[in-house]
Amino acid sequence: MKRKVGLSTLVVALVLSTLLFAAPVQAASGAKGVPAKSVDLWLTVLHNSDAESKLVNLGGALSDFGGAARFKTLVDQLKWNATHGTRYMGQTGAKRAVLMVSSGDNFLAGPEFTASMTKGVPYYDTIAMDLIGYNAVCIGNHDFDFGPDVLADFISGFKLTKPPFLSANLDFSDEPSLEALVKSGRIAKSTIVNERGEKIGIIGAITPLLPSISSPRMVHVIADVAGAINGEVHKLMAKGVNKIILISHMQALAEDKALIAQLDDVDVVVAGGSDSLLANAGDLLIPGEAPAVGPYPLTGTLDMDGVSVPIVTVPGSYAYVGKLVVGFDKAGKVVAFGNDSGPVRVAGDALPDAVKPDPVMTKLVTNPVAAALAQYASHQLAVSEVPLDGLKADVRTKETNEGDLIADSLLWKGAQLAPLYGAPVPDVAIQNSGGIRNNSIIPAGPITELDTFSIAPFANFIAVLPNVSRDIFKAALENSVSAIVNIDGRFPQIAGFKFTYDFALTTGSRVREVELLDAAHTKIVTGGVVVPGPGLSISTNDFTARGGDFYPFAGLPFVVLGASYQQGLSDYLVTGLNGKITAAQYPVGGTGRITRLN
């Protein structure tokens, strides 16, 4: 194994000028005891993750920020500056190279991707990434949300750059469309990029929770993530590679830190999935941005040899380009960071750091997607007397009126369609909050087709689980409230019943009371004990019916009905509610279906 210099004592200071591309690049800060002149290669790693189909801009009051067209212009400028701009002071002899990588969740269900699906291959997200130009792309959990075949189409649509899609801990052998891409080299565990005569290894990895949070079908996840990564490290080193970057999609920086402790000879981790901000004093940020959770880069996490491995990440939605300038010596040791490392926001219009939208991206992606969104927005389905709460932090921790609305639509549409598909009429409905995606409060007033796609964007169909035992039903509710502290997508929004839980109790004993909202007010659970009786038929989505979000339904029979949950919501607004969401039926805060004690 190669010996590296620890970076735990490194202090990174970023001075960001509004004249970002014209200002001289300041000297890099070196690791303790390491002279800056030992740098042989300055590698600029440009990165993003969780783009999630936010192709036009960040929307609303933030429409001056983000967007794939501005993002491309900024990346092009940063690439040029990395290799052609003013050299680092005192480092005229060092080589310079640049990479562009993504750490996963490259597209996401929603109105933008609906426009892509309507258009067909190549999808708009594919065209955008192809124009931006990536050296490697990590596969994220949302990239499987429409199943393996859509992911295969997404990858196959690249025509200009054809970057490898990476994951060391996935086995695609039982999915023909993806295995064909493995055989052609489009999907791999790792790759080698040759820049300025240097071999740079890049490895991908994804969270082992993938089967429970997405729809990978027969793609198998290798649980030993660290073992899979270390195996690729050794293969790369055997080929003479001494600079290795991990692009990961672990979904939380804490998971990346835990993973690093098990790794050997990874030099840099570019993380994805957490939407976390790492930043330093003076960085220009998107207005209203949440506080940074640490400096950029985040150092001090030690690998299995006691070496500090820097971690970088940026918030998604094409809002930032991450820029890590890292100095390697001739032996491949990390010895310094450039002090202009940090998140670079994507800004436009009259802002001091504005960039102009790329005209090709604007023509091929931004304009047609914006036109599709405008069409969805022009189709009014209902009028609401109240604002509808779909904020992620709310729907994943408590009952909201928007959650009640979508759960009611599942129960209503399930009752309509179940007899046509030979399924029993559902007694109750459960919507996992991870499937509610608008992350906003929709103001009182018109509700459009665009709103329904924003609320319920996934390719999930309404499904009925017939005759689920009361014990399994209680276990499902126990699961649903077990991870509230993580703002987890398993939290339920419900219809046809109400329940009370006590979070102060131990896992598996928190659900205290469950009562159906039928004429008899049938008790299912009382005092934490299941009341004997017949099973229940549950209307939900097919993701949850298959055991997604850790619901204990895997292996149970279910019937998929002929409507997506977005279509069910749309029909319920138009026909079930006659186009009117009343304050009496959907008050702010909900109707008391879910009660938390303690």
C-alpha cells in the first residue's frame, strides 16, 4: 500500500472574488510539514450530485439561480480556468488537470422527467449531462425509480461523451438491458482517466439500502460496500494508478465517514445523496441556503491506515458546481489543497457572479422542458380554499392536509378500480411520505396538473393488498413511525383510519391505538395490543406493496390497478371533490388522523 500524508490538521481558507475567472488563483495551503513546492499535479475535481431533473432553474423567487444551461456555462469556464487560467503562485512547474464527475441521482420523477418520458430517448436529462461533459457518473438510488429499463435508456441516450456509469457494489447480471451496458463498458465498477500523463482512478458506490428505497428489480446489491471498493482500489493500483477518487451515493455524510474508516488508499471522496452544504467564509451562496454543515473540503475522517481522507459534496438541483483543487506529489500522495476550493453557485441575470445560459442547452433542453411545464401549469383541476402542506420536513414527521388529500385519493381511486381488477374494495389507504415530492406549501387557489405531478411524480401505480392480517398492519405502522428523527420517507399519510403512537416507547411497541373510520369505529389496536379480527385490504402504491421503505409487505399478494397515483390524485380532484378542496375537509394541520404522544 502507498503511504500518504495525513490532512487532519489542514486548514482550508477560501477567498472567493466576484471576478472569479479573472482573479489570480491564490497559493494552495499545504498539509502540515509538507512544502507546497512538492506538488507535482494540481487536479481540479468539479462535481455535482442530485441534479434530479431540475433543468430549467430553481423556480419561484430563486429563478435567477440554477438551471442546466447556466450550469454548463459555469462548468466550461471552471474547466478552462483549471488548466489555462493563472497558475498557482510558486507552482509554475506543476502539471494541471481537471475532471467532472456526478455522485448520483441524475434524474428524478416529476413534471420535468414526465416531459422526458413523453419525448422519448434521449431524455432531456441525458442531453443535458451529455452537453455538460462528465468523466464518470455514479449511479444513485433515484436513477432506479422507474426501473432498470428506463435507467438503461437514460445511459444509452448519451451520444457525445458516453461517460462510464459506476458502482462497485452492484451486480447487473440478472437485468439484461443493464448487463448489456456492462459488457459494452458503459457501466463499470471503476474507470481510469488519463490526464496530463497521469492515471486517475475513479470508483463508484451506492447505498446498500437501494432495494428498500427504489425499484432496482433484479439488480443485486453487494452489502459489503467497503470490500467492493477496496477490491477495485487494489485492481487500479495493480495497473499503476496512485490517485484514486471515490464517487459515492451513501445518502448521508455520516455514512460516508463510516465507510472511509473501512477503506484503504482512497484519496478523495465525492459524496452524493445528502444535499448537504460544505462551505467556507466568503463563499457566495444561494439566498436562504441552510447553514453549512462543515468546511469545504471536510477533513479529519481517517481511513483504516489512519490517513485523513477529504470529503466534498454540494447541494443538488444544478444549484452549485463543487470545485476541489487537490495537490498530489509524484508518489500520488495528497499534499495540499488549492485555497480557491469550494462550492460555486450557479447564478444568472444581474447578479455579480452571473453566467449566461449556454445557447445549445437552452435550445435542446431548457426551452422544450419549460414549454411542457407551462402546458401542465395551464391545466387547472381544482381550487383549494386552504394552503396545502407538502414540505418534506412536515409530511415525513406528521399528518398534513396535503398528505390527507393524497391518501384519500388512493382510497377513493382504489375503491373505484378494485372490482374491475378482481380485488376487494380497500378498507384503508397508506401513502409513504417519500412518494410526496413537491416539498412546498401550495398556496390557496388554483390546483393544476403541474401541481399533481410535483406532488406525485413517480411511476408508481395504485395497488391493493387484500386481507392483510391485523398483526402485519400494526407492524407496518410500527415501521412507519420508527425513523421520524431521520425525516424518513417511510412515515405514512393515511386514510380510512386513525392511530396514536408514543415515540418514547421502544421500537415495535409505539403504536397504541388504531381505529377504523367506519360506522362502527372498529378497533384494530388498543393499549398497544392487536384486537383479534378479520384482516384489512390496503390501498397503497406498488412500491410500498413490494416492501419499499421497509414496509413488511414483501411477499404478500397484491393487485396493481390501472392508474398511477398521480392519475388517482388528478381524478379525485376533478371528480371525487368536484374541483373544490374545502377548508372543512382539509384543514391546515389535518383532521387528527395521526396523533403523536411524547
